[in-house]
Amino acid sequence: MKKIIFTALFVCGAISLNAQNAASIMDSAKNRVTSDTVSSRSRMVITAKDGSTTERVIDQYSKDGTNGSRTIIVFQSPANVAGTRFLTMDNGSGGTDQWIYLPSLGRVRRIAASESGGNFMGTDFSYDDISSMDRDTSLDTHTLSGEEMFNGRLCHVIQSIPKDSSYQYTKTVTWVDKENYLIYKAEMYNRRGEIVKIMEMANFKDVQGRLSPMQTKISTVSAGTSTTIFMDIMKYDDPIPEGVFTTAYLETGRAR
């Protein structure tokens, strides 16, 4: 009987250590780049099932705050989306608050929690996907599944299951470089155990001493569509006025 008890304790201890290591790896990957602010301009290329593409130009500004990260996205072109502005802010409780301004409506609208899994501006990104890289590690239970080669690099393969059953994905599997903690790929699954989306980061370049992905692609498996973000300009630690991260800025485009 004692042997069975000690075996059970050993197994439980191994699972706990595995989870702790996996969480630490994800923490290291998500917090690999440190900066007060990030400013960028990028091209967003949306590819339809038939291979046709549409392109949008967006500016993005991110800054740390009391409760966590804050990001605003401003659409610059084409004309039918120009002036659209989107704000997402960590709320201090592990979740995010989101608002969008659509010029056609002429007002700011808050994104309800029930909309978080919906498509963002006709892209393959959902509202949740926009803030997924800043998702707090503590919101998921992480397990180290093993190691795999990915594009010639040895990676940790980590399974993350959300503690909140209302989250749009039931499981995410992430490939993290063992040496430098770069995230190369993430697969997102639904309740039927099917892969819903695949996110891939590529073309990492040194930007002000920080390895940064110049290309991020998210594919919707069932639809055969994808959205790729090509980073044209990226700057770290540029001053960003506090007034940018307000609903007033969403409406006016001016920081007060």
C-alpha cells in the first residue's frame, strides 16, 4: 500500500513540475521583449479561399499601464476602412476591455464579451486573437507535451487549456524555441478537438536589440482563408501620449 501511495505522490509531483516548467516557458516567451511602448505601421493582406487578396494599412500603438497592456489600432487605408479605430485594454482582472469606432456609425461602440470570438474587421483575426499574445499566462493551465523540430529549430511544444470555459478556444498548442524563446507557431482548437486556426510568426529581425517578427500569419482552417501582417515600420520606446488610449481618441483621432 505504501508503494502505491509513494508512486501516486511521485506522479502528482511530476505533473506539477511539468506544469510549472511549461508556465515558466510561456512566461519567458511572452515577456521576452521588454519595452515601455511599441509603435508600428504594417500591411495587412487578407487572402480569400480563391486566392484573391485585399490589402489594408494600419498603425498600431501599445503601452504598458497600471492594469497591463493597452493597444490602439488605426486603419489608414483603403478608403472604405480608413478612420476606423480599435482600442483594447487589460482590465487588471486577467481580461480585456475593447471598443471600436466605425466612421460609418460616427460613434464608439464597446465590444461585448459575446463578440470576442467574432471576426475583426473582416480578417481571420478574432477580437480575442488581437490580444492573445498579451494573454496572461495565469489564465491557462500549461503542459509540456515534448520537443519538436520546427523550421530547423528545436522547440518546446506546450499545450495550454483555458481555466475559463467561456474562452473561444478549448486548447492552444504553441511551438517555442528552446534557445531564445521565440514563438513560431500556435494551433487553436475548438470543443470538438478540431484545429480552428493556425498562427505563424516568421522573418524575425533585430529591432533596437530585440528579435521581432516581421510577419504574422493567421489561417482559418475550415474556410481556407488567411490574414498576414507584414511589418513595415516598428519602433520601441517612442513616447506615446496617454490620451491616445482613450475612447475620446477613438472618436476624434486626437490626443487631448
